[in-house]
Amino acid sequence: MIVTEKIKIDHKVIGDPVLNVVLYQPEIPANTGNIARLCAAAEIRLHLIHPLGFKVDDKHLKRAGLDYWYEVDVRYHRSFKEFNDDREGNPKAHVMAFSKHAVQDYTQAKIGHGDYLLFGKETVGLPLDIRNAYPCYKIPIWGKVRSLNLSTTVGIVVYHYLHKMGRFSVAC
């Protein structure tokens, strides 16, 4: 049982996740809800780095459509430093950052089992120092829009990598 913000919620625990999605200080509960649903469906661990732009409690989760939150293997980190300290137990896994400011397309990344896919805040993305610390990739945008929605971006990247890793041939 994981205790978060004075609420006890039973969560699924994935022993050896094929991928990890990391949200750096997410601001919009509906985006986090959609991403959590994707993580539950694909059996991927979700990491939430505080501060969050919303409260993780029953009222907010239901508003974001997460009446199945127990199906998500979610880990909370009080800071980016704490996240990095916590992942030291998985030294072979790499962190890959995603930003509209990156030069390389996400399809050029070399993905491995257990890797961490790091996404920034909806309004400002990842800080420059974090983008510079890790390989950073973008999703190409041809139209005249600033960026893609965070949950759309995570969905594109995750399912591309799952396909690339051969997960689509695994029986559901």
C-alpha cells in the first residue's frame, strides 16, 4: 500500500517495467489522468515529480477519470534530485528527455528495457539544465502550432517505442 497526501491507495506494482514514464512537475490533472491510463494499459511505471499542479486525492482523480488509479504503478518523487537518487538502483536504464526545443527526432533514440522517458510541464516544458543533461528528442510538428498536448506526446512516444521493442507481438 502506498500512502500519498494522507490517502491510502492500493497500487499495482510492476516488478520489471519495460519502460518508465516520468512527468516533471505536471500541471494539468486531465493530462496526468490520460497518461496514467496509458501507463496502466501498457503496464508501464509512472513517476510524478513534485511539485504537482494539482492534488492527488479522490476528488481530483475522479475528475481526471482515474477511478482505476489502483491499476497504475505510480511513484512519487519530492524533487528531480530525489528521482535521480531513487533510480540509482537501475544503473543500466537511461533517461531520455523530450522537448519541442530538441534537434533530434524521437525516432532516432536507442531505447532499452527499463529506460526512463522524461516529459516536462505543460506550460514551459523541461528546464534547460535538464534538457542539456540527457539525450533530448522531439516529435516533429509541421503545422503552425506551438506544441502538442502532453498526453498526446507521451502516447506517441510510448507506443512507438513499445512497437520498436517488439511488445506488439506479445499476446495480451
